[in-house]
Amino acid sequence: MVQNKEKAQEKPWQLRLYIAGKTDKSILALSNIKKYCKENLQDNYSIEVIDLMKDPHLAEEDQIFAIPTLVRRSPVPIRKIIGDLSNEMKVLNGLEIKPIIK
């Protein structure tokens, strides 16, 4: 448990969530990633939400082809997960976040 907390605190986690409006899937994806980060990364993360309905040109930077898409910008390498992020273990594994055991 101590190792996981230390590891989470070492890395500055920068995440981007690409959505298209306030759809049910987008709202669920944001809620899910906030929960996972709060539980496993403490306060060492940021989540930037990019609404492609308002700024469609921003999809090009991260090569977004489906939404919602979560992009881990930091720590590198960049990782992407598509969907509502409802499977916590798949999301944590995909982002390479070690769950903190309580």
C-alpha cells in the first residue's frame, strides 16, 4: 500500500477527456475517471475536458476518432482509452495506474 501511494505521488498525471456535448456516455466517462483518480492518484492529477462540439479542431492533436476518449498525456508514453470508462480495472490497467489497496 505504501509503495502505491509513493508511486502515485511521484508522477504528474495529466489526462484529457474528449467528449461531444453532454451525452450520457460523456457524463459517465467524466464521473468514472474523476472517481478513479481521486481514489488512486490523490491530488496529483489534472483532467482537461475537451468538448469537440465546441472545438472540433482539437481532435487532431491527439488523433481522436471516437468519443468519449481519455488520453493520458503524462506520464509518457501517451495512452488512450475509448468508451465510458465503466470498467475500473481495464481503465487502471490501460493507464498503468496501480490501484491503491485500502
